[in-house]
Amino acid sequence: MDELDETPAAPPVAADGLPPARRRWAVTTLVIAVGMATLDTAIANTALPTIAADLNASPAASIWVVNAYQLALMVSLLPLASLGDILGYRRIYIAGLAVFTLASLVCAASWSLPTLAAARVFQGFGASGIMSVNTALIRFIYPSRSLGRGVGFNALVVAVSFAIGPTVASAILSVASWQWLFAVNVPLGLFAIALAIPALPHSDRATYRFDIASAVLNAGTFGLLIVAIGEAGHQASPTSIVAEFLGAGLFGLFLLRRQAAHPAPMLPVDLFRRPVFALSAVTAVCSFAAQGLAFVSLPFYFQGALGRTQVETGLLMTPWPVVVAIVVPIAGRMSDRYSPAILGGFGLAMLCLGMALLALLPVHPTVLDIGWRMAICGFGFGFFQSPNLKALMASAPPGRSGGASGIVATARLLGQSTGAALVALCFGLSSTQGAALALALGAGFAGAASIASFLRLVPSEPVPTR
């Protein structure tokens, strides 16, 4: 573990990004790790029936293969982001990548549902170490004049990885057992670690101590919140849902009270006092909720209502990530020259239009009918992500990059979880019109996010940097 220890002879923090050659290696390790961590939030859903049958588990019990990973992510993102401010983002990233790689090996070797669920918990903690600080690292990898390009590339990896997750899982399952969904992470993880140790930049460290009690309160807040959202979507007992929301609120209240005077609170309420940061976070939650509503509901619609095969469904979903891959780098470069509020608002308006058009698909749509609507959604989603990420990170002072990076990942997972829960609720209300209802709801989320993005143009009083 010597490589993870900072020493007095450690290289100084780069004043404004890394040299181009070293930057390429640093970006490569981020691409591999972020891609793996994002894919693993999506591929398990596709493999659940196969995993449940192989391990002789019920469908209800097998859902913990997904829940264990998501819960571990949500409860640890902000604490690990705070720890990154204290210990250095490089150290948290490498440790998280090592844990993720080892846990992936244990997942592949699991012989029962409990062992797989336990391994997924540790895999989630490892993914959290990666996701909590990866955006903060970008701020030290790229020069400030190219920050939009850097976060744009990161947004591209996240968006495409999440979108192609089901297709990748289906491709692997068509030629190999479910264990390979996790085993492929091991060589990739080892390669990413080998690149990260010499390439990633060092960062300044905060002088305050890590607050363990706040970490526990944070885990209670977001753990209960995610459980409550999931159970609400599946129409569980109203009493338990209300109790879980109240519990999350109570933990959150204690967390805010404890951290009220902290120079860098774990739940960064100090950053939310900055209107641009707060509005950027809101738009991120809403946009990923819209994406979640689409990517969870559309496969049911394509296979259930239209009778398409799993392979055909994957192809019908393809225009969205393909257009995202084309648009995100362009939007990232544009955000270095034009207002992220305008770029993001325009992109979200296009996403709203695309989701509304999908909700209004004809009864017997052709491939072309579906394809051009998915392309509009991909254009809008991709055009929004890079400018929004840049606005969120640039609105936080450099010393609070860890907290801002943690909010980026938390907003994404909170939005995706909300979208998935709302899809379950929509299908519970109507088995025949559930997909159309979910897509219409996604259009509403995108429209609200577009308004929030344009509100960033409204001048606000400057907030002093602590």
C-alpha cells in the first residue's frame, strides 16, 4: 500500500492541470474505472433472472443483488467525498478501485445469493470511492480553460455506460455465464490501478478531521431515502413508506444540525447556498430521473407491447447512447465558451420534446418512428450533461471539489433510483399504458429541469468562499 501514501517528496499539486502526455494516462484510468462502476449499476438488472435461477433464489430475494450495490453507493458517496478532501482525491480513488476490483472477483466466485449480495456491498463501496472523487480529479487533470472538455468526456462515459449496460449484459450472457459479468472487471481494474498510481495528480488536503458521527447520520439519511423511494414505487405498505421517509428526514435534520458550523459539511449545504450550484444539482436529479423513466420503461414496452426480442430491444435503444456519444464532446467544448445555463436549458427542452414524442408513439410504430424520437432524446440529454457538470464544479471553490464531486454522483443515483421507482408505480397504475405514462412523466421532469437551468441566468448575490 506504499503507493497510496503521500510522502514529503510527493510531486507538488499541478497549478493548472497535468502535462498532455500524463493527462492522457490519467483520463484513461478514469474512463475505465468510471465505465465499470456505471455499467455495474445497470447490468445486474438484466442478469437478475439468470442469477436467480442459477442460485436457486426467488425473484424477490434476488433483487438484493441490485439493492445491495445501490445502497452501499448511496450511503458512502458523500462521506468518501469528504474523506477525499482530507486525504487527497487520488488516494480515495485508488483505494476505491482496488476494493471494486477485489469485490468483482469475489462476485464472480460467489456460490450463493448471500455471498453475492455481500460481495456486491463491498463492490458498491469500491464504486463509491471511484465515483465520489472522479469529477474532483478532473479539475486537477485538465487546465481550467478546458474544464468543460474534461467534464464533457466524463459525462460521455457515464451516460453511454449506463445506456448500453443492458446491451452489454445481454451480449455477455449470450456467450458466457453470469459470473463473467463481474470477472471481466478484474483485469480491467488491475490495468486501471497500474495507470492511476503514476498518472493521477496529487491535490491539496483539508486540515479538518473526518466526522464519523456525521458519516453515520448521512448513511441513515440516504439509506432510508433510497429504500423508501423503492418501496413507494412498488406500492408497499403506506405505513412503512411513511416511516422510512420520516426516518430519513430525522437523520437528515440531525446531520444538518451537527454540521451547521463545520467549515466543509459532509452534506454540502454551504454549496447549496450558491444558486448556480443548487440549480445545477436540481437539473441533474431531474434529468437522470427522466433518463431512468425512459430506460426502465422502454424495454418493457418494446418486448411486452411490441413483441420485440431482447436483441431487437437493444438495437431500438441504441440511437439514444449513439447520439449522446456524438453530442457530449461538442457540448463540452461549447461550455468553455458559452453559458452552461443556455446550453443546458436548450438540451433539456429537447429531451422534454423527445420524451413527449415517445409517449405519443403510434399504436404500431415502425423502427424509424422509434429511432428518430430516441435520437432527439439522446441529443437533448447529451447536450445538457457537459455544460451542467461544468457549471456545478466551477461554482464550487477548489477546496470543496470533493463535496461538489460527491453531489454529482449522488444527484445521478438519486435521479436514476427515483425514475426506476416511478416506472414501477406507473405500471402498477396501468399495465397497458404504464410505459406511456412513465415517458410522459419523464417529459415533465425534463421540462422542469429546463426551467431550472434557464433560471441560472438570473443574477444572484455572490457567496463568500470559506
